[in-house]
Amino acid sequence: MSTFLSDLRYGLRGLLARPMFAVIVILTLGLGIGANTAIYSLFHQMLLRPIPVQQPGELVNLSSPGPKQGWSTSNNAGRSDAIFSYPLFRDLEARQEGIATLAAHREIAVNLSYRGKTSNTTGSVVSGSYFPVLGLAPALGRLLDRNDDTAPGRADGVVLSHAYWRNTLGADPGVLGQTLLVNGTPLAIVGVAPEGFEGTTIGSRPAVFVPITLKWSADERNLPNHDNRQFHWVYLFARLAPGVTLQQAQERWNAPFRAILADVEAPIQNMSGTALEQFLARELVLSPGERGQSTAPAEATAPLLMLLAVALLVLLIACVNIANLQLARGAGRMAEMAVRAAIGASQRRLLTQLLWEAVLLAFAGAVLAVPVAYAGLHVLAGMMPESDGGSLTLMPAAIGFAFVAALGTVLVFGVFPALQLARTSPMNVLRGTSGQPGGGRATARFRNALVVVQIAFSMALLVLAGLFTQSLANLSRVDLGLRTESLLAFAVSPQLNGYEPAQSRQVFDRIERDIGALPGVTGIGSSTTRLLSNSETGNNVSVQDYVMAPGEDMDAMRNEVGPGFFATVGMPLLAGREFAESDAITAPKVAIVNEKFAERFGLGVNPVGKRMAIGQSENLDIEIVGLAKNAAYSGVRSETPPLVFLANRQNDRVGEMVFYVRTALDPGQQATAIRAAVARMDANLPIEDLATVTEQIRDNTFAERLVGMLSAAFALLATLLAATGLYGVLSYTVAQRRREIGLRLALGAPPARLRGMVLRQIARMGVIGGVVGLLAAIGLGQAAKALLFGLEAYDPLVLIACVVLLAAVVFAAGYLPARRAARTDPMNALRYE
């Protein structure tokens, strides 16, 4: 133990004696490992973390690829293959015995009202088996069970999420038994879900869980629909029965599933021939469900893998930098090691003491990496939409990863420098002939190779960052076809409060009238589909004089808008007129199409007066009254689709509406006035997603901003580390060749020649590293091509800019050692000859 303490004290004294070296290494470790820890935490939570339930590995998700007739409505829990009708869910539930225990759920929009506080948020309708299948215990009260979903239309209780209970209701235990209005339906609060449980859909954080039998809308075309077998909207998962494997469950469940298709489902399908055969051939597919059900992992995999690769490159550069710093530091410690060896210290003892220094550096670097990772996650959470970023946390496993990575980094990349230093020849050093210590040329080549690797990695990261930055700039310059400045958007959903369609229409009319009269409002318009929100609504269409080819896709996107919409959002009309208040339910049907629609269906430059229909019909009952200029629809990156605008006043079933308000005042001030105006109409009717369109665009492009900004930050950090490493190795080289340089100067060599000698060494390493880095960057660009907008895998201007930038950094890092070499005093250098 005494030897251990002695070595520990010696290592600590060695670091305190050279504080600048210790500070640089600790900062390098803290930044490199902290960045990786933050990205790893994000990667793990988005792609790898199981949902916090009992034995998540026993869960399986259900899907059924193949043709479906009727209406399918999916969300971010999965694509259309993963949705089922409510009656089919009950049929499968009745045939689950001995195979698994089935549960159903669906994320929905909810209007909540509790003691005068209203909000629009996300909720989850769940079957009574949902919480029992997950094996969860309540934080307060009880959870929903099979007694809560006995019959469609019957729902009495609601379970609060722990976050909603804590953040909105103040963690009040007295909420049990109180009434919460959920979509206009009074439900008794029966319990609070356990802390940390946020549902089974990644990227969605439901505030409440209500029975799947809750029915808040009488319109059979809206959720929920408990009767129609051709209305597909429910997601299913199950827990496997003990001893049953996923494959066994799939085989055993498919027998009753096919019987249901043949005996119950097929007779109500309007199918025959091949289509019917394909319908009957559908299978129930089971897949691992330990990470819940969500489309988020598939969408996030590419950008997160790219960020993880970039962060690992930064860590590698940090590792190489530490090795170079230790080698450079060793140049000044050879005399010390020689003296210690000369008085009896073994190479093993010297190596042990040097490695203890490395362990101390690793511990300090890991400690610094934790707050760096916390800060990184805070930045990431601020860049992401609230629903995704609010739950980012630094996991204990990630903190452990930071300490293990720090120790491994220092030990793996510190062993070689320590060995070189421990093997120092005492006689050579004490005789003043340490010009070629230890490894000689091999060591020098190793140091130079490390610098080349750093330069190569830095070049690759700089180019990648340049590509993402240029891609983000391209996105910011996209002509959206709209005037987004000073434009606010919000939505209201009266149908979620139980309003009948006629009542909803009255609310929409009053909103347009009252908000349009507010001071500073210069325009107001409405639509059923929110622009630039990754939302789409489409139908197949029939168009005058257009003959459909066999099997041709006749789909077009649609939006139902009101009077003043085009003027308010700044979408110019090239021909015809806007909708008017007279375009009501009793008036002849009218439409406005965009340029893409006119081009797609051969309507020419002025389609005004032509006729069309929604769906495949010979009754062309809609007259085209206007032509709109192409403008963005669902997203900034998306191409403008063929789009038809219908008059929303001619739809008597609209239960929710998006409003656009153009203001001459500060948007924040106007937002307050808008909230007050809606509250005066109905205090229980919350406003949804009130924000400027500019903010909405930022959310729409958050993945591009995240990758672009982080890759740029990592590239700058990598370049700084490479510059530090280059400076260190050149300083080491100059120190080792001090006697040679002094001799050259004494023999008459001009200082400029010696400066050039060092700069040529810099140029060789820079050229080799730069070429290798450019090749690697092109490969990374190919891998990241799907994430780039308006760019190929490489861009000549980006490559040239990165070469110039890195060349300047390399020259700056090498100039000081070259200048020092040229100013060497020959007498001091040769004094000990």
C-alpha cells in the first residue's frame, strides 16, 4: 500500500508541477468524451432504450401487411400496416388464449379542462389490458383495467401521466375522484401513471390515458369508430405467454387470424379475383416490442448515426492529441527519467508511476466530461421540438461510459509514450546525446503519423460540416411561395369538446370576425391542413378532358381553406379569384388549383372554368375558379405536390380548423390578444400550437439544424485539437533536434533555411493528411447524401473552403515551432557537447 500511495503522490506532484499540460489534457478529454456521452445518450434514448415496463423483452408488436379497404388513419406509432379496426382487435383478443395477452392503444389529440385550466395536448386511448400487459403499478390511485372498457361509448375514469400531474396539477394527491373534462366528456381521475412512463410511442408524451371505449364524436368519419370493420385506427401489442417464442406465437395466432379474414372480414369487402386472394393471404406479423411502437427510430437512425460517427471521430482526434501531448511532454522529462533510472529505479517502477499520472488525468477528464455532456444535452433539447427534447436525460450508464472511455483513452494512447519515456537510456541523456532517444526514427515516424491522422480526420469533419452548413443554407433560401414574416398560426378543435358540426362552424365564423377586428391584425384566413407541419391530406381526382391511363395514380393533395386565406399567407393567385363568404354549403362547389395540378392534369395556363371531382366520378361537380402559384405544402424539403384547394365553408363536417393571422404588431403581443379572444368565446376551448410560421419552419427543419450545427461545432473542435497536436509534435521535434539546429547555425546555415526545413515538414504532413481526409470526406458525403438538401455528396466550393481553412490552421500551428528553430542560440545548443 505504501508503494501505491507513493506512486499516487508522485503522479499528482508531476501533474501539479506542469499544470498547463494537465489542463490541456483534461480539457481535451472533457470535451471529446463529454460530446460523445451527450450524443450517445441521445442515440440510446431514441433508438436503443427499452420502455420502462416489466420484462420489456417479452413484448411484441402486431402488424398485418396487405390490402385494406376503407379508411386507414395512422400516426407516428406506425405505418398503415400496423393498424387494425376496433372489431378486429376484439376478435383477436378473444382468440389469444395460450399465445399472448393483447392490448390496444392510439395517440389522439385531447382538449383537457380542469378547474378552469384548459390545454390542448396529446392523450392515449387504451384498452383495459394496456396497463396489466405492461406490468405497471400506479404512482397514485389505480390504473385502468378490463372493467373500464366493457362497452363502446362507456368510459368513466381517466389516468394522468406523472408529468401532467406534477407539472400542471402541482402533484396534488387530492385530484383523485375529481372531474377532468376530456374532449368535453367528464371523467373521474382514478390514478396517476408511474414516474418515467410516457406511453408506448417514442416521441409522443400523452398527458392522459382514457379507455379506448370513450366516444366524443358522433361523426363516424372521425375517431373513434368502434363499429366499422373498414375503419382502421388501432395499434396492437402483446406480451407473450410464458414459454412461447415470438415465432411460435406468430404461427399459432395466424390460424384464427386467417379464419377471421375468411369468415368475418372477406364478406364485407368489395373485392374479387386477385385482390380478394391477396386480402385472404394477409398474415399477422409479430415483431419485438421492447422499445414500444413508433416511426421515430426509423426516421432518426440516419442523422443520429451520422452524429455518433462524427462524435467518435472527434474522440479519436482527442486520443491522438493526448498521445502527441504526452510525447511532447516527454522531451522535457528525459533528464528526470535518466536520473531516476541511474539511482536504481526499474523500468517497471517508472512505467507504473507514469501510468498513475495517466489515471489521474483520466479521472479528472471524466469528471469534466459529465457537465460537458449535461450542457450538450441541454443544447440538444433546446434544438428539438418540445415533445422530443423534453425527456432527454443523462443516464447513469452514460456517466459510467464517460469514466471508462476516459480511462481507456489515456491508458491505450498513453502506454506508448510512457514506454518510450521509461526506456530512456540514462547514459545517453546524461552525456547530452539525447537527440535520438528510445525509438529513434521509428518514434519520429509514429509521431508524424499521429499528426497526419489528426489532419485527415479534421479535414473529413470540416468538409462534412461544410456540406451540412451549405445544405442548411440552401434550405433557408428555399422559395416557399409564402410570406412567412409576421404570420401567426394556431388551431382550434371544437369537435374534441363535443361540439356538433354546426356549432363548430359558428365558432370558426366568430374567430374570423373577432380576431380579424383586433388592433394590428391585417389579415386572417383558415385551412383544415396546417402548412409546413409534415401533414398531408389527399384524394384521387377526376379532371375535365383528362383521360386516365390504366392503373394511373390520380392522387392529388388537398386543403380546405376559407376566404382571405391566399392573401393572408401571401400565396399569389395567377388567375381567377379567391373564395368568398358566398361560397357556402348551398352554393355551387368551387376549387382553386396550383400550377403543379394544372400541369399534371393538362389544364393549361388558365384552368379557370374547367371542372373536376373528388374521387373517380363522371359527375364533375366542382368548378375551378382560380389558379394559385406553387407554394410549400407539408414541409420545407418537400417538393410542391399537385394541390387542390376546396372551400371549407362548403364542408358541413369540419370539426377543427387552422387559422393564420397576419399582424402589424409584435407577434408575442398579438398572441396574447388571440388567446384572450378565444377564451371569451369558450373558456374550455384551448388554442393549439400558437406560434409564428417562422418558428414552425424551424421545427420543420430541426433535424437539419441539429446535424448542421453539431457537425460544425465538432469540426471546429477537431481542428483545434489537430492544431494543438501539430504544435506539440513540432515543438517536440525542434526540442529533439536542438543540437543539430545549433550546429547548422554555427556552420553558417541561414535562419530562413532552418525555418523552411520545419515548414516543409509541416507541408508534407498537411498534404498527406489533407488528401486522405478529402477522400474520407467524399465517402462520408455519400453516406450522408440523403440528409443533404440541394447538394451532391461533395461540393467544389465547400472542398476549396475547407482546404484553405485547414491549410491556414496547419500553417499557424507550425509557424511558432519553425520560428523558434530559426532563433536557436548555437552556443546554448552546443554548450554540453
